[in-house]
Amino acid sequence: MVDLLPARNALVEDEAGGLHCYDMQTELAFIEKALRESGALVMASFGPHIATKQKTEKSQLVTDLDLASEKLLVAAIQKAYPHSSIVAEESGFIQKNSEDTWIIDPIDGTSNFASGLPWFGIMVAHVISGEVVTSGIYLPVTQEMYVAESGKGAFKNGIQFSTIKQNDLSLCLIGFGTDGSEKSFDFSTKGALYAALLPHVLNIRSTNSAVDYVYAAEGKLAGLINLENRIWDIAPILAIAKESGCIVTDVQGMEISLVVTEESIAGNFTLLLAPPAIHSQMLQILKART
């Protein structure tokens, strides 16, 4: 199980009894260790044809491994950071202190995972007063660990990285993610957005998972649009992408607010993530169609 020894030193109550100060390096080490533990648990059962259950929407699936991964992460955070609230994809809002909240996606890309495809990840973010202060995304199949601390950079397997800054959209491979719902746009508008982008790029790829997020932050994909995201999908990538040098907005170019409320937990977020020049070009195309 996760070693929780760093926890006592990571939390310090201020003199006014308000928000706590955190040792962020200790926190990042905690995130990495927790994600690796969860990844090992998930990989022990990885293979084709994992049993799934359908959620309320037909495109949303859950497996026993989602639940087991989430249980591990929730227990670790509750013991290490007992003053914090938690928003977890399967469990919902625990404790409900929106000023200091950990956000968990136990398996992002469940349908890929359940089909034996390697395109999934485990994601965690720590949000204080609407700002992601630390986050981590782990791809268990390739053992790629991405973490970030606000203002301190993004790191892959312990090495700081910056996104590859491309300037010509026509030479770029981009990502485009959506699902079988109409939470963001109706199906015809989604198709129109895809069709509008395609003539202007080298090509489009989609795993609709954590893989797209981190590969766009890294620059393997020159940009990413994702039309359906919940708060647990979007919070972990925000700090990583921003710290790598990307611009992150919704598809209208507006800043994404992560103040944790019942409404934001239930709501849908759109995402446009790219280095500055590519973000500007993609946004211009999207605005003409939305």
C-alpha cells in the first residue's frame, strides 16, 4: 500500500485556523507514489474483455478496477490529508470543503481499458481556492508519470519538460475527443467542428483519454480539443499543460474555472489545449463554427 509517512509534515494549520500550508515537494512525492500503487493494482487485471457496467449515459462505463483504484486513492488521501475534501468520479463529493479539494479520476479511458487497449491513465489533482496547486497523471502501460506544481514546472518521470512549440497548424497532428452525448454540442455541430479542422491540419487522432491530454501537453500532439469533460477529467491536466507552456481554455477561448461546487461537479467542460501560436489558429477555426 501507499506509504503515508509524508502526511504529518505536509499539513500545517495557520494561526487563524484557516487553510493549511503544504510542502509541495512532499505532496508531489505522495501523488507519484499513490498513482504508481493504483497503476500496479489496475495493471494486475489488465487484459481484453474486462467486465463493465453502464452508467446513466451509454458511453460511460465503470469496472470493478475503477472502484478499486478509487478506493485506494481515496483512502490514501484521507489518511495523508485529513482536512481536505475529495471529489472522485465514482464516489462523488466527500466532505464538501470546496476551498481545499483533491480530485480523482481512477481510470480515465475506462472503455479503452476494458477492451484491452493501452490508452488509459490515472489522474489526481489538488485544488485550493479554484487553483490546481499540484497534479499527476500516470499512464500505467508505458509507466509514464507526469506531475506539475503551480509555478514550478511540469515533469515527466522526474525530468522537467516544455511543450514543443509549433507554429504552422497545417503541419500538425492534433487530438479531438468527444463522446456519444450532446452535453457540449449536438452531433451535427460536433461533426462540423471536426470537418472544419481537418483541412487545416496534418491529421487528427483520438484516444479520448488521459493519453491525449499528456501527449498534447508534451507536444507529441500539437494541440487538443475535447468537447466532453467532467471536473475530474480536466483538473489534473490544467497544471501540467500550463506549466509545460501551453494555453488552456474552453473552445470559446474562455478561462476554465475550477471552483469546486455541486454545479461544477455535475457540469460539462470543453477544452482547447495547445502552445500559443497553435491555440490561436485552432481557436479561430472553432469560433467560426460555434
